[in-house]
Amino acid sequence: MKHLELHIIQSVPVACLNRDDLNSPKTAVFGGVQRARVSSQSWKRAIREMAENEIDKSGRFKGKRSRLFIEKISLELKKLGEVEEIAKALSLCAGHYLAKLDPKQEGKVKTLVFLSPLEYEIFAKLLYSLENADKQKLVEAVSSVDTAKLATDESNDDEAEEEVEKSKKGDKKLSAKAFTKLVAKILKSPVEKAFRGEKKEPKSLPKDAADIALFGRMVANDHSLTVEACSMFSHALSTHKVDNEIDFFAAVDDLQPKEESGAGMTSTLEFNSATYYRFAALNLDMLADQDHLGSMTKEERQDVVRTFIEATIKAIPGARKNTMNGNTLPVHVLGVVREKGHPIQLVNAFENPVRSAQGYAVKSVELLKAEYAKLDGTWGIKAIFAEAIPDVGMVSFLKGVVDHVI
């Protein structure tokens, strides 16, 4: 596959970019020593936010991961002229179809779903176009479902069929199993047609869903909506051994009388400082196929890739940004484009942790270059493009990469 690789060396001062369940900076053991770590998920969110808010001007990065999309679909239904009560019921059914309704929080689903504004419209249109009889069934099902059992219903398929029939007669509440079965029966075919077409052929994502094409989407309840990510990320690891440190701090109470001594509050928090190796890759062949951005022009895909690269290089997680601002730019970015093969990390350059009295960044860059040369010489991983920042500037670097976009 034709792909792009980004190999990034970046030093970050006192910071806690990504916290674990104990509120400590995340770590990992590599090469037998503890390293500072930032999860790929954390850095990807920062990239998505920067791409949408600071770089992209075309409205192609509008996807939102949320449990609250039901209200968005309902609003689109009302724009089409659907009455509020029916719009609310139909959108709840759409939410349950995608990710199961949360029985404890009205209007929410159990898991995050990645959707774009144009996809809210697609869902609204398919719901609005349902036969009146099917709409009525869904509205009645919403009013009769036993929401308290949405998380624990264990009835089998035969029992579910009986539940549906009994609920029609007003005999009892509809079980969660029966509700799920009814919703899927009515919505499955319209959803597949709306997102895949009559013949269920690949259909490109809407033009406001470039981020969904890049970062992927998992929909367990309907695989026709699942999108394989075109990008690949590693967890960022420090190139050297890192021990988390503790900051003791005291805050002064501005209104405390002068005759009283002592701090208004005291506490501690953990931080570290590190030089990271970051790796990201992008499958350029996949990005251009009909499951992703095949309906875009080459120039539009080039713009998407340009935005992705710039955001990947510049973005940084925002944790504790006001108290431990970790915003820096990389000291070195190696960009590689290959016609075939799979993306290869250069992290083994740092399997033996860097030890240097003159800092870690310069030595890390040296080791990165040596590892790339070794892999090239040993395995013949030939590139059609290989340039590095700061050997070339950002503008030249971006132009060199996007010239290879399909």
C-alpha cells in the first residue's frame, strides 16, 4: 500500500499531558526502563481539535464523537417538518439502533459514536421517509419499552416476538430485547440503503467527515457504518528513562486577615519532563477508496492530507495547559512516503534508552537517523519521498508530501 510515515522527536518540559486513573502521568516500560507515555487516543483528540478549529477552512473536519447525538438527529427531523413528539421518538430509536440507549440517562446512548453533521441529516431523512405504519410502530415502542431493563434484559428471540405482539395489545411493557429487535427490523434496511445504496456497494463518506475517514469509526450494531481508519498512531514514548516527580504547592487565601498565618490550601500533583518519539502513518490508497474519500477530487484529498500532517505535527494534548503549559513544537520531523509495504516505526532506535549529559533531543535525532539508515540498508525499505524538518521548512515539507497523494 502507498503510505506516509511521520517520525517525530519532541521535547516537552514540566507537564502532565496524559493522566492515568490515579491522576499520574502515564508511563510504560520499554527497553527495561520506565518511559513517559502519552496514549495515541489523547494525541489524536488534540489533532482532531486543531484540524477543525485552527487549520481546516473547508468544513471537512466536522465529525463529533458523542453519546448526545440523538438531539442532533431530532433537530434535523424537525427541520424537515416532523412534529416534535414523533421526531423525539424516531431519533431515540436511531440512537438505540446505533449504540443502545442508556437506561440511566435520557437522551444518551451507552457508547460514543463518531458522526458528522451531514450524517445527522442522512439519518433524519431516512427516518422521515419511513412508512407511516413503521413510524407508528417505533413511536409506540418508545412509549411502551421498559427502560429500566435496557441494560439487563435477557429474554430470547422467541420471547421477544411474543413481547412485541403483547405490547401491541397494550398487555404489558415492551422488554428491551423486543424493543431492540423491532427497531433493528424497521431500520436496518433503510440505514444500509442510505449509507451504502440499493446494491450495498461502497459509498464514500460525506465531505464533512474527513476526520472519520482518517481516524475510523466502530459501530458494533451495524457493520455497514463501520469505517476502517486510514491513519495509524503509536503511543508516544520518551526516548530515555523517566521518573514521575511530585510538585507540592500552596495557595494563598487573598481574603485571609493579615494577622493569620498559613496557606489557604496545600496539595500535590505529579509531572514529568521528556523527549518523546512520536509515530503516525497514513494509508494513502485507502484514503482514496470508495469507503472513505473516493468521492472527493484529488485536490480536496490533498487538502485533507495537508491539514492532517500540519495538525499531527503541531497539536499537543491540553491537559493542565493553564498550570503546566507543555506547548512545544518538534525538534525533528522525518516524513517518508513509500509505494508499497506497511508503515514501520523507528522506535527501536531508543530500545536502549538515551543517556546524555547534554540533553536528549540532539542525541535522539542522531539515533533516529541512524535507525532509518540501518533499516533502509538492511531491508531495502525504499522511499519515493524522504524529507525532514528543519532541513526543509514546513511549507516545502507539506508540498513535497501532498504531491504524492492519490
